[in-house]
Amino acid sequence: MVKNTGREYEEFVQTLYKAILASEKLGLGKQNNIVVEINKILTDRNGVERQFDIYWEYNLGGINYQTVIECKDYSRKVSIEKIDALIGKLNDFPNIRGLFATTLGYQSGAEIKANQHNIDLLVIRQQTDADWNDAEGNPLIREVNIEMVAIRPAHITNFNILLPVGSDPIQFTDHLNIEISIKNDETGESFTLFDLQHKLLDGHNGGYGEFTRDFRFPGSMTTPSGTIVIEGFIVSYIHLEPAKSTLNIDFSEKLLGVVEYLNQGKKAKVFQEFIHVEDRP
């Protein structure tokens, strides 16, 4: 990911927190109509307009709850001065809960000061390779490749019925392959022409291409027009090569980002369809 400008990082945090607030695990569950706003202007108790990077509110049990996040996309750890600035701003909003989000973490003094003033510290970032290892360092499944092979039935190109000597010629009309049934009186086996497409491949070891096979047996053939006695059949068919395809599932493409809750010692992986919560290492 190209390094974010301040606005890009705010939008990134907004996307993840929308998903978190709508989740049952970390958020507010069914209260999925919460609007997470960027660059929110609020008027403090002195009548002065103040800007907050991210803001949302919700009502629960008749009480209105407000939360803001200060976002800093720094290439270094956040210093205590940035925490002091947020504390000073929140002093004029006694009912607003404050959070701080950055990408790399916080200096020790900043963590102490934030804890003293009940400011939750977050590390909100893109995924890294370490996110795909468990607590013991074992790799998690990041990508799955599924090789699919479809065995196609034989394609019958010609089907000739063998009649007893002296039989009248067959007057064929168009029938579906499931309507034409062959019975082998020697084995008692019955099958349709549809079944024959698959039956022809049983024991077939001649490779792929065009083939002709001769089946001799006393039996009968039944169609919607009636039943006749037969002595077998000769069938020509094409044995097609299997259709192969590969399905690739890359779970890393579905991972939107990671939220680390420093105060709680938890880490949330925000996927497109769900959120996975685990302990921070």
C-alpha cells in the first residue's frame, strides 16, 4: 500500500471502525446504523469550534454516547505531546470519549499519559506477514489452491443396433437418450443411452480421441415406440480429455486491516465478511 496522506489514513480507519461497530464481537451488534464521520466539527462548551479526525455517536438506554479518534499516520512512534494535545481538546468536551490511532505505536511517556486520562490507544495498520502466524509463530493458512478436474462423459457420435437375422428394419423416431433403454438378458443389466455415455468410460484405457466398440449379447431395446429384440449394438464415441481448472483463494486479499487495542491487549483482524479477535503477542 502506498503511504497514506492524513486523509487517506482517516478513511482507512473509518472503514475498519465501521466494520467493528457493526460487529457482534467488538461493536454494538444490531446498532448498524451508526454513522462514522471524518473531519467532524464540534462546538465546545466555550462556543469554540473544534475539529476531530473521526467521530461517531449512538444512543443506548436513552443516553447519548460520543466517541472521537485522533489519527496520526506517522513513520515514528507518537510522542507525549500529541497525547497532551488531545487531552487539552477533550477537556472542553467532558462527555466525549477519546481514542488515538496511529500506525507504529507510542512512546512510553505517551502511553502512561493516555492511561492516566482514560484515552484508549490503538495501532491501526495494514497487515504484515506476522499477522499470518499464530502465537507460537506457526504459519496460518493464507492461500488455498483448489485443483478441479471434471471427467466428461463420452460423446456418442453413432449408435447402431444389431438385430436378429430376418428382423424388420427399425423405424426410428427422435427420442431423448433417457427414453432409450437397453437390456442385456445375459446379465440382467439395463441402462439408457444417457447411462451408456458414462458406462463407456468404465475400464477405458485407450486414451482420448475417437473410438468404436462392439457389444454382443441377447437383449432388448425399449423406446416410447415399443420394445424390440436385439443382439447387441455398435457404438462410436469420442473420449474427451478432462476439463481442468484451478480456484485460488487468497485470504490476505480479504483482510482489510488490523486494529491493535493496546489497553486491552487484543488484536482485531478486520476481514470483508467477519472480524477475528486474538491476543496481541
